[in-house]
Amino acid sequence: MNVSNRKVHKFIGLVVSVQLLLWTISGIFFSFNKIDQIRGENYLKSVEQVTPQKISRISFDEAKELVIEKTYLKPISVEEITEEKRGSEFRGRNLPLYKLSSLDSSDKEVNVYIDPSLGKIVAIRTFEWRLWDLMWGLHIMDWRDRDDINNLLLKIFSILALISSITGIILFFRPKSKA
């Protein structure tokens, strides 16, 4: 069986091209969006540099007051989160957390997460953050948790993309054989 280098290159290129397209699209998305707005820092009245101390647990009403005091948002409802949820927008945070569904000045929904033991805002999540998170998952090929940049699939596709690029350069300068 005679398999030419060009056929192998075309096959690898076909397999890798979809992921290359996703890497390019997500990379463009990342470069055109400011990370401080993605993180919701634009909703904070000021960025605190104080190391929070453990306090007695704050109430739902105190959590709402904290959002009013520290952000430009209007809290609507509060719920307590006590269980980890895979791939959630609060992943990586110590539990329990308070999730405050809030509205910004243009009535867009914004979730604010507060650590009730510290009385501190630990995350702000917007539609833009969720889109960023989706793009990040596509970029690192970890579609479920969006945290593992050392996954096997990413390594395999990165190596295949490198092989495809190198063979493409070689084939570009190599005359096409007459078959």
C-alpha cells in the first residue's frame, strides 16, 4: 500500500483543522476583550486590596447590603450554594457561597458570589464571562470543567497541528511527484 506524504498531510490537516479554527476564533475573542470587564471588575465601586479576616457568618440581608455598598448592581435574590457543581461559574471557590442574582443599570443579569464567612465578594459572573468561559473550554479542549490545560486531547491535537504545519512546509518546497 503506497500512501503518499501529501495524503497523510491532507488527512492530518482535515482532522486538526476544526480545532485550529476553534483555537483561532477563541484567540481572537480573547484578544478583543478586556479581562477586567470579563471578571466584572467594572461593576465594583473600588477594588479592595485588604486581606479579609474570618467573621461571623453574614445573613442574606447583609449580603444584599454588601452588593449595594461595594458594586453598582441591584441585588434581586440570594441563594446559598453548599455543594460543588462540576464546571460551575463558582468553581474553585470555598463553599458555602451566597449567589446574589443582580441587575446592572441596563437590566442585564449579573451573578455576584459572596463568601459568607469572610463577608467578601469573591466573583462576579456576567454573560460575557460565560462566553469567555465557553471559549476557554474550546481553546483548551476541556469542555466539561474548563480547567485542565494539561489534558491528553490538547497534547495530541497540539502535536498533530505541529506535524501538519511541518509537513505542509516540507511539501510546499518539494516538487509534486507525477503519479
